[in-house]
Amino acid sequence: MSINKEIKKVTTHTLQKMKVAGEKISMITAYDYSFAQIFDAAGIDVILVGDSASNVMAGHETTLPITLEQMIYHAQSVVRGISRCLVVVDLPFGSYQGNSKEALNSAIKIMKETGGHAVKLEGGEQEAESIKRIVNSGVPVMGHLGLTPQSIYKFGTYTVRAKEEAEANQLKKDALLLQEAGCFAIVLEKIPAALAAEVSASLHIPTIGIGAGGKCDGQVLVMHDMLGINTEFKPRFLRQYLNMHEQITGAVQHYIKDVKSNDFPNEQEQY
Ligand code: KIV
């Protein structure tokens, strides 16, 4: 096997060093080979194969329906497209909440079958035992607190979490517990910026925010949202960097016109 020594790979240790150095961590979701290749070459630090695939790839209303096998398919495709960034794969709903053995088995299946570098799971105190077991087996775990979409039916709404003191205190406690359990990083989703800043300062592991303000150690966005593939989802925290929906619509309409008018293919575009 030949190893390209020129490529400096991002590891969980790199992220730890970035936190210490005050260098922000960039993370984006991806679900397939082609986009993973573009994001990796663009210099992204971390690709998250998110269970948001359930929404943006499969068209489900929530993240709950996606299966472990489907996550594995997406992760395998992403891993084939990257050569440098860290790939974190979401453990889907129902693949880890049963008990720590189930959680370990799901994490091992993902690592063995995808070539991903770490797993992510949602939840605090109640997942600490599973996190310890997975980390003890050698698999790095990223935590996820705040708005945890797999619990949407418990929350009943996608609004900001931990605005009340009791939930904020529980979140601070959970963040410390996840760190103690061995998480290498924690996603903080849709919580007040001041709370995210306090949690980030209290931990020695990095936090990655989404709708959690600028004091987190890094940021993550869902690729379909930041590239403007989705046009209906416009939460306040989202910065849209492209309007791919408009650009793709224009390109496809142009193609349709060229086909209908017999302009495509021309003399040079045939054999
Ligand atoms: O699945 C996902 O895309 C996520 C991010 C929103 C953090 O978990």
C-alpha cells in the first residue's frame, strides 16, 4: 500500500490542537462521493455524514426513519471521496438508545464497513455509559447537545433549546459528563450564544456550533442549506453562500430549451 506523506490528515488530535491554538474548526455535512471530494479539496476540516440525510437526501420530514444500513451507504460514498479531512458518521435513531452493547455494535459496524473515522450520537447523561464503551473500544465519539433532532417528538418544536435555567444547567452538566465519558468534541445545536460560549470555555474538548453563536470552537452547516439547494429552510442562524436552486433550475431550463429547439447536440457534440 502506498501512503501519500504529502497529505496532512485531520485527526481528532488536530481538532484538539486547533482548540488550544484558538483556530476555528470548519465542518459541513456531505452524503455522497462527489460533494465529499469537492469539500475535502476545498480544505474543510471535518465532514459529517449526518442523519440529516433522512431529510435532504430521502425527503423525510424528520431524521428518525433513516437506518444504519442507509447511513453506512452514505458514509462509504463520502469516504471514497476524501483524502485529508476527518469523517464523522451519525449513529441513526434506534441504533444506540437500547443499551450500551447495541451502541457499541452499531459504532463498530459503521467503522468496519465505511472507513469513517468517528461516530456522533445525540444526548447527555443517559448516553454516557454507551459513549464510554464505544470510546474504550477505540472509536472516537462526537457528542450532540441542545436541539437534538432525533428527539423532535419529545420537544414538539424545532425552536431554540435551553433558554430556561433548568435546561441550561442540565446542558452544562451534560457537556461535562460527555467530556468525562471521552467525547473528542461536542455539537451544540440551537442554544443561546451566551450559554454556548460558557460551555465552550468550560471544556477542554472543542465545541462545534450550529445556531449556537460565534464563541463555539467551530461551526457546522448542512450542505443543502448553505449552498441554497433547499430554499424553504431559512432559520436565522443560516448563512446561504450560494443559490444552487436558482442556478440549477436555470441550467436545466437552458438544457430543455436546447433539446427542444434541436440546438443540442451540435456537429461537435456527436461522433
Ligand atoms: O445530521 C446533521 O446534519 C447534524 C448537524 C445538524 C449537526 O447532526
